[in-house]
Amino acid sequence: MRDARRAIGRTVILAGWMALAPAVCSAQALRLYFVDVEGGQATLVVTPSGQSLLVDTGWPTDTRRDAERIAAAVKKAGVGAVDYLVITHYHADHVGGMEQLVSRVKVRNVITHGPTTETGKGPDTMTATFRSAIAASGAKEMVVKPGDTIPLKGVDVKVVASNRQLIPAPQSGGATNALCQGVEPRRADTSDNSASVGMLFTFGAFRFLDLGDLTQDLEVQMACPVNRIGEVDLFLTTHHGSGQSNAPVLVHALKSRVAIMNNGARKGGDLPVLKTVRSAPGLEDLWMLHYAVVAGSEGNVAEPQIANLGDVSDPSVKDTGFGINVTVQPTGAFTVVNERNNLTKTYPARK
């Protein structure tokens, strides 16, 4: 009887620990929320200490769609405010939703590459709207350059690109990149895409790269003759999977285990880029925020790994807005979840 009571006691303790374990893991984890803003960007990063960083704000819409989706992600993450909002560059799909967002979510600091590099009525209007949103938010504005670190406790956030400048020193390794043989320099891009703020997030052994809409001319420089980034675990495909970006020499040098494409149904998701990403050395999986109409069945991944299947340009299709979420453990293991179908896959830490 005494042995039986001991066994029951051990079972109760074990059951209690198993119930507690997910909460403990979550409290120690880095969380990434890839919000669907229909081919723009809005990526929410939440540290184990509860600090938050949001990359971009999506589009402005009459329905405040993207601001509402980001606000829902912030609420789901359990954070009361965005500590750092990084505006990678001044295009409508990245900064356009800022005015609507700051009316819904408290933002403490805004990080940019400096003023827009474009001129004309459109950029002037965008700048005026951005400045108005900064004033309304009461946020402090910070301009970053390559090599700067954004102070998130427990996570190293290194700026690797900003205002058409690149970090000079390799972040890992430093050997000559053999993939560069025969690669020609690309023509310089003069849009604000090329001025994007790019960041490398490091959490223990886990490394995540987000380059905004950095263009191929600078990506080639980032990769050749030396890969300045090194290898990563998770790669957000650049520029929503557009052919203006995602130079194969860089994409393949990163050897990412998992890639996420923040494309829309009819924005990004170009077939040549999908082929480049899916053929990258070491890639285990590609996850997509949308089925890419232009890529067809040849380019898209299997439907379970796509968050949104419909074409929102069709009025009969409900705009669902499912996201993709990633949870990273201190060991370097990470789990990807598709909100549409709750498909969950865990990738063990590198050995």
C-alpha cells in the first residue's frame, strides 16, 4: 500500500510538471509572429523577458486591416506596448500602416535608416504621414547604421544593413564564399528598397535574418567575396520573395534550415525566387503566408505549409489573414505553427 501511495504521488508530481512545462518553456522562449499584411511586412519579435520589437506596419487600408491584425498579434503575445518599431524603409507596404497602428498600439521607440532616399510627391506625402505618426505616438526616433545593436534583453539584434551601407565584418566564419565564382555585380538600385534596415537576430545558437526589401546589388556585396552573415537557422525571404531581391549567391550561402515567405496572393512569390529558396543547401522547409498565384503549382509548397490559400483580389474569397508563428527555445530548437490549420513542426537544435 505504501509503495502504491508513493507511485501515485510520483504520478501526480510528474503530471503537475508536465502541465507546467509548456508555460516554463514559453517563458524562456523567443517568439516570432509573422503577421499577414497581404504582401507587406509586419513581424513581431517578443523576447523571454517580455520586450517587443515590431518590423514594419503593413499597408494603410480603409478598414484598418493591417493595424488590427498587428494589434491582435500584440495582444496574443501578451505585451502591453511595442518597445521598438523598426521601419525598414519608406514604402506603403512597410510604413503605410504606421499612422493607423499607433492609434491602436503604444510604440515607445521608432528605428529607421534616416530620411527616405526617394524624392517626389509620393515620398514627400509618405514622409509627412510618417512624421505625423511619430508625433502622435510620442515615440523616440533612432537612426541606425550597420554594426549598431538594438538593445533587446536576452537577444542580440545586430543591424547588418542600413541606408545602402553594409556591415563590414563577417558575423560568422569569414571564409571566401566559393559560390561567388562567376557572379557579376548587379546594377545599383536607386529605390528606397536598397536602403532597407536589415537585422540579424541571435538567441543562443539560433540565428534569424530579416533584410527587409534589400535588393540584389547589395545582397551580392553581402555574400561576395566573403559571406558577411554566415549560416542562419531561419530566413525571412527578402522583399516578399520578389525577383528584385533574393540573389541566389546569398540565399544559398545562408544555408538556412527554414525559410518563411511573407508574400501576398499577387505580390511577391515569384517563381524563380521560389526555385532559388527551395534548392538552397540545407533547407528543410519553406513556409508561405499566401499561395502565390503567379508561381502556380510548380512553385508553391504543399498546401499545409501555406497560411492563406485564397486570392483576396476575388471578392468572393474571405480575407482570413492567418499568420505563421515561431517559438525558439534556449537550446536553439524551434517550432513553426501555421495558424490556418495548426500544423506544427519542431526543428531540433543543430548538433
